[in-house]
Amino acid sequence: MTPEEKAYIAGIIDGEGTVTLTRGHVNELPSPRVSVANNDLRLLKWIREKAGCGCITTRSKVQPQHGVNYVLNVCDDPALKLLAEVKEYLIIKKPHAELLSSRYKAVTPRNGRYTEELLAGKMALVAEIRQLNRHVTDSGP
């Protein structure tokens, strides 16, 4: 990606996106996810192409007057890679990206076998990310 493309994607993530740790299934521990919701499918396809990963889903209309909404989800290692590429251009979600890039791998064993210490560290990281996401939503106008 060019610096301009990274900056543009960072702006979309800051404005329309979510950076979090979430479970894919009930039995899983939370893993990184970058989600961007938008009504313009072309934009999400462009981001997916530039990032080289991601899955786009369609959300059903909640109200008849609402338009179709799409969501691009980038999960696990590809999410960490995307955040590393755009981190320097993020403003609002920069603390999220820095926290995940600095601590996620340290509390996630490659074999999936968690010690009590690793599990406690992972759940502390989840709590910190959730706290950051609360601050983002609380700091509105």
C-alpha cells in the first residue's frame, strides 16, 4: 500500500470502524478484529483489495427506509497486520492498535494451551480494549 492509501484506510477505520477483541464462537477466546461498516460496497472491496484480506457481509435492513449496509471484517493475524500497516496514520483508534500490536501475541500461545497467567493476561487485554472502546463512544459531542 502507498502511504496515501494507508492514511485513507486509517481514516475510514477511525471514522467508520471498530478495533476490538471478539469471539468468533462461544468456545473461543477473543481474537483481534477490525470491522468497517459502510453503505458503499465499492469502498469495502477496495479496502479488502488493498489489505489483501477480509470478508464482506451484508446486513439486513432494520427499517424499510434504511439502505443496504455492508461490513468488512478482518480477523486474527490479518487484522494485526492491517493495524500495523496503518497504525501511524490512526488518530482515534491508535491506542487500540498500539495495545494489540504490543501485547496480543505475548498473551496468546501458538499451541492454544493457556496457563493461568496467560489467560489472566489475555482477559486483562480484553478488558483494556473494551475500556478504550467505551471511551471512544463516550467522547462524542
